[in-house]
Amino acid sequence: MQAITVQDRAAGVAGLSLTEQPYPHAAENDVIVRVHAAGFTRGELDWPGTWSDRAGRDRTPSVPGHEMSGVVAELGFGTTGLTVGQRVFGYTDPARNGTLAEYVAVEARNLAPLPADVDHTVAAALPIAGLSAWQALFDHGRLAAGQTVLIHGAAGSVGSIAVQLAREAGARVIGTGRAAARDTALELGADAFLDLQADSLDDAGQVDLVLDVIGGDILDRSAALVRPGGTLVTIASPPTVRPRDGRAIFFIIEPDRAQLVDLAQRVRDGRLRPIIGAVRTLAEAPSAFARPASGKTIIRVTEGG
């Protein structure tokens, strides 16, 4: 099969190339998926799992990309709940080969059925961003109707989904980002928007929840915005500054089929729209890594389905 691989950590993005790779092996409880569309995360070439497995052993050449939508081609021993030929979407373990390939081996628990009327390109933009937004807002942030949430990067892949989920949950939403993101954030449902380059974060006032995807100084300064009993949640890095009388949480997403099913249903109903910036072919994936478009870049691997 064809896949995008990387061999040399020092080469970074320049080391990505389209190569021929062996068909993947389906371990126990695995599913082999014929990939139709895939997504990648900026910076994943810096992740430890890109270069070594969970036992610390070198696993290059490795295949990046950890979001996908496709069709089940094969079931590993003991796999239940899915069938050959079924449309599915989900994400792969960061310490295993990823989705920028014609076929990928995925733990069955990381996949959810994909309705026939949801396009693979749209579905591939949902898993990591959707689960990150959902789990940040509701599992860790405990967001409830009537509360106020500040969402950094409100027009990005995670932030844009978080804005829509929070708005539908009945929360007041303040988005942040660059000035060019203002119209998108407001269109998605934000009640207010702060330009991180021109406005003061203090203009947000006190909020019940901060969802951070940026880290650094923005994360540190956001702690002071959390009202007593509130929560600062980040997916960027462990916080070094905590709210005076609240919680600070850094987390990595957990697989959750029910949440993926809910996200897909919201897309079907027109209640959720992932922001897709560009669609590229598998051969174009290295250049897409090097020059990512605004919004989520999706790699179209296989046509149809």
C-alpha cells in the first residue's frame, strides 16, 4: 500500500515522503480500515509516539496522521461491534502507525459507525477536535447552561467545535484569536470576541470555564479570569499558574464511541460544522504539513465510499 512515512527525526517535515509500505497487521481487537480521508495535527512530528512505541522501541519509518474516516476491510481476532464493509470514523493510537495511508490498523474502541449521509472528508475532521472540545467542556469543565466560557482559538479546529457545543448547551461564549477570526467565531455562535493582539484578556471579566488550546503566556494569564469554583482546562501543556480558587486541568483525549456518535449526529442535523480549510491528495500531504491552510487540512486518500 501507499503511505506517507517519516524516518529521520532531525529532518522534520522535510523527511516526509510517499512510500510503499506493507499492508498492516490486525492484532486482537483491531480493525483494518481502508482510509478514505485522514487528518493530521500540526506538531505531531514532535510527539514521542511518532518515533517510538510504548515500550520505547524505535518504530521508524512511521506513518503520521491520527484521524480518519473510511470503510472496515478486515476484523482482527475478538473484534466485535463492527462489520466488514461498514463506514467508520475515529482516531488511532499516537504510538502506532497513523492514517496517512491507504490502510490502517485501529483499535475497535477508537472507531464509531459513520452514517451514509456524512461525507468522509467531514468525518475525518471530527475525531481529535471533536473529542477534545467535548471532553474539555463537559467531562472536565462541567459546563452548564447559564455559565460563561472563554474559548481560546475560537476559529481553530478544536475551538470552533467547542464554540458550537457550548452555545447549544446554553452557555455564554467568549471567543479569542487573531482579528481575522472574529467573523468566523461570531458566526459559529460566540457572543463576544477578543483579539489577542489588540484587546486585553481582562475585558473578558470573570468566567466559569476557560478552554485553552494555545498554552504559554495566554494559558498563564487566563488563570486569573476563572471565578471561584471555576475551571481552567487546557490541551496545550500542563498549567504552571492555577486559578486562585478553582481547578486547573491538562488532559489528553480518551476514546469514546458514544461521543463520536453524538458528534456525527450533530453534523447530520446541521447543528455542528467542522471548519475545513483545504483538501489535499495523499501525495500532497508532505506539502500540506509544511504549509497548513487556515482551518483543518484533510487528506483525501481514496475516492468514493
